[in-house]
Amino acid sequence: MSDARRGDGPLLLALDLDGTLVQSLHPIRPAVVNAMRQALAAGVRATLATGRMFTGALPFVRELGITGPIICYQGAAVIESASGRFEFERPLANEVALHIYHAAKAAEYHIQFYTGDRFYVDERNRFVEQYAAIAGSDPIVVDSLPAAFAGCDSTKVVIITDLDRVAACESLMREVCGTDAYVTRSNPGFVEMLDPRVNKGNALQLVARTYGIPMERVLAIGDSYNDLPLLRAAGFAVAMGSAPAEVKAEADAVVGDVEHDGVAEAIERFVFLREA
């Protein structure tokens, strides 16, 4: 990774959403909004790189004034922010999704499928309500996910569980999926399965190419395990103060957590080269 302080600094900011820009169900803090708007006014491009659906990311895109493509579904989709058009999508194969479904149901985990920027469940429960509040979207409840998705791939598959079961769930999914899916964790209780070629870093390279920006001029900020490919792909990687040690170890710099305006600190230090 090259140092963002060299040359003319970053031309593209790639920002994780939950745990980086915001805490779930909270607004973006004013200092972060101001720093982002200053960066955009200075000609720096920005994109979000989130596991969220487009619907759930859009209010933050509008508030910050981000234009152009954003990365959703952990990188399984790159979506034009103005139109909502999917510029790129690589869904999880139907046969893999169904294999995951049956293993999850046997272990009594809640599971969700996705298509057309909607999420589908076969029962409405507390996990669905939790997710719907974050996503800003109501579920489509079907009698059977396998029947509803017959012949249809799912953008991703998500299991939501209690915190005391999430490590076991991730371990099970890695065993079930093998090399057939990319397994990662996003929010603390979310285990997500995607096409094995999908991650935020690969999607970031697509966005950077759209703008003609080399990866060494990209600054990425993240806080969790699903952000590791994003941080590894960028020319300069910043971890939030709340990030696990394994994520911090991959970063060129560490800033404060959300409550201490870490994104604003990163912009001040590595875009405008000011002391935070």
C-alpha cells in the first residue's frame, strides 16, 4: 500500500457504512457530514461499500451528496446512485443458496434471500423486524423460499442469529459452503454468503475503473471483517478505532470510532493533511 500523504493524495474515498459512517439506526454525525461535503467540494470522489441493500444505503448517499456508483450487498452489486440501476451484479447460484437454506433450517437459523433489491423470508420474526429497521425495507413473506426462488439466483443469502450463536453459525456455513460461497460477517449477528468471486475489494476496483482512478489513489475506511478485502484493495487503508485487532493489523492508519467522528478524522488527516 502506498501512503496517501504522497503525491496529490486520494482521489476516491470508499466508505463502509455500519460501524464506520454510522451506528445502526443512528444518523450520520454532523462532523462527518461536514468533512465529507468538504472532500466532495474539493473534487474528491466518494462511494459507499456496504453490505446493505441499495434501499438501505440510499438515504445516506443523498445526505452526503455522493453521486455515481455505490457498492452494495458486500460487493455483489454496484448500483448507480441516481437511478438505482444495477451496473453490475453477481448473485449466489441457486443450487448453493438452497444448500445453505436446508443446512440453516436444520440448525434452526433464520435465513433470508434477495432479488430485485427486496428481501424474502418464510416467516416474520424478531430477526426480520431487526433487519427491516436497518434496511429501511419491508420483507416479502413467502410460504417457501425454495419455491419462491425456483430457478432464480439470490443476490446474497443472510442468516441472522443471536450473538451467542453467531460464531457457531459462521463455522457451520464455512463447512457447508466450502469454496462454493464467500462467507463473512457484517453486523454482529449477521452471517452472509455470496458468490465466491464477490467482495468489497473487487467491487471497489470496478468503481475506481469507472472514474479512471488508479487504486493507489483510493482511500478506504472500514471497521469489520467484511471490510478486509476493501482495505487490502485500496492504496491507503484506514481502520476505525472499534475494529477488531485483525482488521487494524491490515490498515495503514487507525482513527477514532463512530462516536469520536473517525471518518472526519481520516478525511482531515489523509485528504486535507491537517492534524485532527
